Amino acid sequence: MNITVAVDCMGGDYGPRVTVPAVVDYLHRNPGIDIILVGLPEVIESELRAVKVAPRSRLRVHAASEVVGMDESPALALRGKKNSSMRVALNLVKSGDAQACISAGNTGALIAASRFVLKTLPGIDRPALAVVLPTIKGHTYVLDLGANVDCSAEHLLQFAVMGATLVSTVDNKEKPSIGLLNIGEEEIKGNEVVKQAAELLRGSGLNFYGNIEGNDIYKGTTDVVVCDGFVGNVALKTSEGVAQMLSTYLREEFRRNLLTKFAGLIALPVINAFKRRVDHRRYNGASLLGLRGIVIKSHGSADSHAFGFAIARAVDEVRGGMLRHISERVAQLPHPGKNPDKYSPPLTEESPA
């Protein structure tokens, strides 16, 4: 199966300086994959010349005249930049010229443009952003991470279906366990939306573990953790802050005096092994699930090594037939697609900022 991926080369903090070398390196290591570099042609060609050896037979440049800024309003970007590298890459997926799109650009703009250009799959009201996180047992998938601040119980059920399908597709687990993030494990805990979602999950046929708490995420209690985008984003950013704090504390302690510096030198192999084990770059690439096309959001500050993992994730999802599997699983729900989206109107180019 030949797979073509469209890459928004201009997105992210570093743009083509990261995306182009990452693409070239990935192609050298992975035959059978074609990649379309989308963006300002002269900038992309300059970076291609810098890497010198590029597999041009599996690589082509597709022009886009505009770039969406990292702090730009999603609605304004959707209305005013129809020829942005992000939008053009998504159009390539819509037309069938590519099977997946990857961007490190403005998250809000990517979500808005993806919903407008690709639309959602039948039975899915909203797309959800899913990220893989390391755990004691390996890793877990958490969704939603910020695409939907307010959710209904039906939305959380749809997120669970999409998350379970993602794990089945990428990790080859037949019946991944689903945990509903809550303030306690007991069924009486949580707000009404979470309680209703738990009831729906219990009758869904999914492998529903039950309510889980925040500390269960990194214990690896379940394969999938479901929550609304507000809770998920706060949990993710809190985790990132704790990791940065611990890293800072560790460096400070090892640099405190000559003795601790010597101890740090002795412990260096263990420290390096630990860093490799929790290296956030290995988990780069959040999946925007529920669309009629595969969209991967790379971290804006990703380096070329991390961006390569985002490409690999897109290819794995295409190769595993994830869109077809999500559609099949949603169709098995009692009333797929019958729940009105009461929190937001259909997205158009005229949607307010």
C-alpha cells in the first residue's frame, strides 16, 4: 500500500528548518511512503538544498502563498487565509491526493480548518484531540486535550469509541480498556455530564473500566482516558509543568557542590537512560480524531527528531485503516449521530472569532 502524506512545512516555531529535514530523514528510513511538502516553494527548496541528499522521486513541493501565525485567531485564519500552507495541506487530503495531513502550526486554526475542510465522519458530532502519554506500564491515550471545552455525555461516548479504535489500530489491542476521568472512582462522583457518560459507556459494548482519577493516567490503569477538552488540557499542562519542575530540581541538586557534581557524573548512565525513557519527543503527534481524513498535530516546538514521530503516527493510522474502523464502531452504537451539538453551531468560514 503506497501512502502519501501532506506536510504543512510552514507551521510551528521553526517551520521548514525542522519539517523539511524531518521529512527527508523519514523517507530515507521508510520506503513506500510519498510526502508532499506544502508551503512557500522558495523557502522549502532552500532547505532541501541544505540537506543535500533528498529522495526527490518520493517527494514533491506543493505551493501555498500564505502562512497561519502561531498566535493568529482561528476564525480569522479560516476566513482570511484560504491559501495558507495548513489549509492547502488539508485540501490535498480532501481531494484524495494525500491520505493524511501533519502540521505543527496553530492548534486552534488547525482544528477549525480541519472541521471546515474535511467535515466529521457519520455519527461523530465533533473531532477530538488525542495524545499518547508515558505510563508505568507503557503508555496510554488521553482525549480530548482541548478541541472541545464543553461536552455532552454523548460526545464523551464518541470520544471513547474513537480512542478505543485508535489503540486497536496503532497498538493492535482488540479490546482496549476505557477509563472516564473523574474526581473519584465511585459511581456517585462527578457532575451530571460525567455520570450520564458513565451510563452510556456501561451500555456501549466497549471495555469500560469505570471512573478513574488523575493519578491513574500515569499508572497506566487503562489504555484510554476520556474527558472533556477543558479537563484534559489542564491535566496535560499540569503534567508538563511538574516534569519541568522535577528536571530543574534535579539539575540544581547535582550542581550544588563538588560532591554532588561527582555523584551526578557517576549517575550519568542512569540519568541518560531515564531521559530516554520519558523523552517527550517519542510521544509527539496528537491525533485529531473523527474527521473524514487523518490529521496529526505536532507540537509547535518539536525538533526534527520529534516531528519524525508525528509522521510515523500518521502513516500508522492510514495503514491501519483507522477511518473505516471508527465509522464501523460508531455505527454499532444505539443511536449514532442522533445527538444534537447543543454547544456550538455548524462551523463555517463566517464563524465568529
